[in-house]
Amino acid sequence: MGEKRTIKSINPATGELLNEVEAMSKKDIRSTVSAAQEASQSWGALPVKTRCDYIKRVGEILSIDAGEIAETIHLEVGKPVTEALICEISLITDFLYYLSVKAPGILADRRVPIHLAGVMKEAKMVYQPLGVVTIISPWNFPFFLSMGNIIYPLLAGDTVLYKPSSQTTLTGKKIEQLFKKADLPEGVFNLIICPGSLAGQELVKPPVKHVVFTGSTEAGREVALRAAEHFIPVDLELGGKDAALVFDDVDIDFAASGIVYGAMLNCGQICASIERCYVQENIFDEFVDKVVNKVKALKVGTAENRKNYDIGPLVSEEQLQIVKEQVDDAIAQGAKALAGGKQIDGPGYFFQPTVLVDVKQDMRIMQDETFGPVLPIMAFHDEEEAIKLANDSRYGLTASVWTNDKRRYEEVARRLEAGGISQFDHMFTGSFIELPWQGVKESGMGYTHTLEGLRKFTFGKPLLADRQPYLGKLTRPYWYPYSSILAKSVHTGSDFLASLTKTKTRLCK
């Protein structure tokens, strides 16, 4: 028998131990997977409306427990309670109710008109649950990114294996409590607490039918390779190095406020944070001055100031070192820190909110994901240069274009290599359930969210039937035996169908 491994949750503001739980063994995980597979039969057989009622109940319980959950997020991740309520809990409350209302219509059988043999045949699509779905979630938005992915397969009739980050096991437990209080049947929702390597081995293979992974590009690549061995579909939401483009027709103070928020939210620990800011050269100096003043005014929530603050700590010593190394490397190559630039002394993993100028496109700070409160700013001359700089990245999660000119916004946005583009806001597409959350290049594959996203957790099966029962008793002319008469008839019929299709096309125009 090997030594039992524990998973520790650390308060990043103080370095103190918050929680320590025993990691599940391989045997424990396999037992849980079997329970999920068994429960999938009865859960998937329930009417969609019944499953929706369960999820609505989760929403009602969340409204009661919101404050307690926000406090847990605050302790584990370091973000302000207000930020947890706004960016995590309120959005999920909306998701729970809205999806519960829409799911019955989206998952209902759907008639499909067919143009060929439509007189004889009728078709429809039916949406059957897949079975077991794995959700692997990160620590930076431990509630929103988890619940936002868990809801979909549950409504679709699948059972869920949910693996939270090892750094946010307390939040994972809170999510488990929500579903227990809602009285979901045993085995429908299953919390898996284990190291990431074990999750990759045990949760990305049959009987699992779909995997949703949110995390680093490196870990996502391993999950994709593992899933490919078993032909399991995956959705990967991975790293980012998001660009914001600021043009000279904007209100500079307004744009500066929005850019600072997009760069510093959650201490910059968002895959879709603004990590590169490109500003038109004729407003560069004024824009930078305003950004620096706004960043210097931000309140950092150190151990002495944990009630009223804007920016919390980085999540770990490891993440703090990554940020320090990138900033130090940029400064060593000639960049200037006009605000911040250093670790904050004292307990916890705090780094000063930082603004860098005189950066170059080939610096690590402009190429590698930082995941910290750092905003590097470069000047550009015109639209072409701005687009070229923004697209010069192996990542492509989201981007933003700050201009009052709607034509310019749309033309630039269409050419940016990113999964979603916002005007006068950043990373905002993830807040709207109707829009896909997705990345291109090394930022991921597949998508999450959208109303139609419910169907991806089902198997869409076409059913083709005869319109009239007696037609089923007629011998089909295309059956055996073949003959020259049949060949000539098919040839003539094909020409007729082609001409008919051309006529219909002209009429449609």
C-alpha cells in the first residue's frame, strides 16, 4: 500500500493552510466512474423538464448560499468578495434559470424537411444523452468556470465527473453541497479530488463520452492526446495573451479605465486578461499617463487590508515567480515600469499592479502568458500595424477594439485572430450565454456556452420513416436486381432532379 496523498488549499493572501483533504485513489475514482455510468441510465431517462426542475432548485439554493460561497472563493483565490459575487455567482444564477427554461425546447425532437424523396419519407432528429461527461476546471474562476460547464451535460441527461483544481477544493466542496441540497439522485453529480495527472489517466477514457477541460495549454494538449486515443470529443479552453487595440477617436479617460479593469481583474489571473495593449501613437502619451494614475490608485488587498480592496494576491508562490521573471526580463531588455514592477513585502503572494512601456514585440512579456497584474503598452501607427501586432501571437482567445467608428471596429474585428471580439469592453463575450466561449490557435479548440451547446452533450440521431404505412410494403425500384433499364431511368431522373434544383435556386433568389 502506498502512502496516502493529501490535497492542500492555501490562502494566497497569508500563505496559511485553509483545507487539507485526502486525495482519491485510483480505486476510488474507478468506483465513482462506475456509479456515474450506472446513474446515467435513470437520469437520462427522465423527462427534460424534470431535470430542469432539479437545476432550478440548485439556483434557488445558490441564492441563499451566495454569500458563503463568495467568502470561500475570496479565501481560496484571493479575489474581493464583491468580485466573486459579480463575476462568478450572479452570472451562474442567470445561467441556471435561463438554461432551465430553454432546455426543453432545444432538446425536443426536431422535424427535418428533406427535399429528396420528401413525398415518401419524413425525418426528425432526436437528442439522446451521451452518458458520462468529465469536467476539469481551473482555480482562477473556480465557481463560474465549473458551474458554467457542469449545468449543460446535467440538463442534457448526462452524469458528471467534476474535477476541480487542487488549489480550490473548498469551492469544489461548495459546488457538491449545492447539488446535494437539491437532492440530485446518487451518482448524477460526482466530485473527484485528486492530482491532475491521475485525472488525466482515469477521467479521459471510456466510459466517459465527452471531456471539457479549462486550464493551461500544456495540460490541455495532454488531455487532447489522451482523449484522441479513445476517440472522445474534447472542448479545450486554454491559455491566452489577449490584445486590446486603442484608436485615437476614443474618449481617452474612458478607454484607460476599461483597459485597466480588463488587465487587472482577478489580479490579471484570467486567460482572457488584457496582456498586450496597443495604442495609436498620437494619443499614446496621454493614454499612458491616465492608465498609470488609475493603476497607482488601485488598492491592493494585503494582509493588513482585506476588507476594502481592488486587487488581491497571486494564487501561489509559483505564479508569483513567473510574473517576477517576466517583468524583470522586460526591464533588463529596456522596458520601463511606470507603475509597480515589484513583489510586495510581507505574507502572501502579492505583486504590485504594473504598467510597462518601451516594450518590444519579441519580449517574453509580449509573447508568453503572464497571468498577473501587468499591463505592457506599445504604440502603433495605423490599422494595418495594429492588426499585425495583435495577431503576432501563438494564442487567440479574445481581443478588444476601442474605437468610436463602428465601421473601423467591424473591419478590424473581422481580421483579428481571436475567438471573440468586444468593443469598449474586454473578455465580455463569456458573460453572455448565447455566445460561444472559444479560442483559436493555442488558446483551444471546440467551444462552451450557447443555447445550442446543450445538444453537443447529446447524440443527435436521425430517424427516417415512411410517410404512409402502405409505402413500406412496396418494393423499392433501386433494390436488386440491377438492369440496364434501371440505369437509364436513374440517369434520366438525375438530369431531371438537377434541372429542378436549378429552377428552385433561381426562384429562391
